[in-house]
Amino acid sequence: MIELTARTPFDGLLPIEAGALRLSEAAPARMTSLAPYRGRDKALSEALKAAHGMAFPAPNRATGREGARAVWFGQRMALLIGPEPDAGLTEFAALTDQSDAWAVARLEGEGAAEALARLAPLDLREGAFKRGHTARTELGHMHASLTRISGESWRIMVFRAFARTLAHEMREAMQSVAARAGV
Amino acid sequence: MRITCPICGPRDRREFYYQGAAVAIERPAPDAGAEVWDDYLHNRDNPAGETRDLWYHESGCAAWIVVTRDTNTHEVMGAELADDAKAERP
Ligand SMILES: [Zn+2]
């Protein structure tokens, strides 16, 4: 019997530190995409509130909190992060387990938005992209999901196969921000 | 160039994939005849001025949108979801 060792997407790649910035792998969590059936958007949001305590997020927004979060994830889709999805949700939406499909990193420290702005074509300044804001966007050449968790803390998601590329791109962006800050 | 996605808001052009003339969503009836189908599949206008194209918000929300723009001035006049554009047509 072969003993297989489970590896996380960023095993051996993270953490990376540069100046005040630190990129680390997020703790593995259950991730389920919720895609409401036509006309059931509102019912799904109510069921989500009752079962997990957060509403279905509006476009470009995240709801919930650490440990039980819903991040808007595209046209009429959200990603439930943390809890095992309540079985009652299946009445209103198609649920897909995506836990192993994504590499999830957390970027923290002063200048985090500046580092991300080197890779994403978005206005990430505090006034435009606030805590609880999220975007599906391009990061380097990767499709990504960016969420501002708090002031200088970001959740970054790319397809699992791009873990190494993300680590490489982020290292360069972080080092460039650190170099300009003179640290 | 920036395109205002009806869902995500104004975004850089690089987030989008260009498909071609929005005629693609005006699919003829199966029995419309060879000439109509030939026109639908192969013949495209090349307007100097207003044009309607299908774009895919590939690294954004993954919606197909119809963008109205001017090929003379490069002005982007508007964008709507392809779903809505199709629903407006008989
Ligand atoms: Zn969009």
C-alpha cells in the first residue's frame, strides 16, 4: 500500500517576506461555489442567512466574517468559505465543492495594495477598494479573486495549478515595493 | 481602453476577450433557409462608425456582454449583458 502525503498548493513556495510585506498560505478551508437557479436568488440569500449568518454578496462584495465568509465570485455566483454548506441550500442553488481547486494566499503588511496594483488593472487604493470589497480580475496573466479582508490584509485566489506562478509574480511585486520604500 | 461591465463596473480592456459582431446572438430559426443561415454564419459588415460587438469578461465575472462603440472615434458608448440584449429582441 503506497502512503500518499497530502500537500497544500503552496507547499515549499510560501511564506515570502519582503520589507513590511508577508505572503503566506491561507489555512485550508472548505470552499463551495453557490450558483442560484433562475429566480431563486432571493430565496438563496435568505437560506444562506439562516444557515450560515450571511447574505448572498452583491457584485464586488464579500459578506460574513473570518471562518464563515461568502465572497462574490462572478456572474450570479458566490463562494462560501469555511462551513460545510447546509443541505437546504441545494433547493435554491447548484453547489460545487471547489476546496482543492484553488491556491489561496494571504498578503499582509504596509504597501500590500501597492504590490497588488503592480499586477492587477484595478484601483486598489483604500478609498476605492475598501474592506469587504472583492473583485474577479487579472493578476499577472492569471484569473484571480482578490478580497480586502482588512486595511492591509488581502485574500488572493488563483487556480491551484498557478500556485508557483503566483508565488513568483508576488515575490517580484513585493520586492519592488520594498525596494522603493527603502527597506 | 476601458469597458464598463454591467456587473463589475469599469474595467481594463485586458480583462476581456473579443469575440466579434453581436450578430452571433441573433440566431435564425432552424428552418430559416440556406441563404439566411449562410448570411448568419459568414457575412459580416465592416462599419465605419457605430458597431456592436460581443465581448467576454474573461478574467472578471465571466459574463458575455454586447459593447456598442464607434470605430471612427474609439468611443465606447455602452455595454449590456448579452442575456438582456437577446431578451429585447423578438
Ligand atoms: Zn464583469
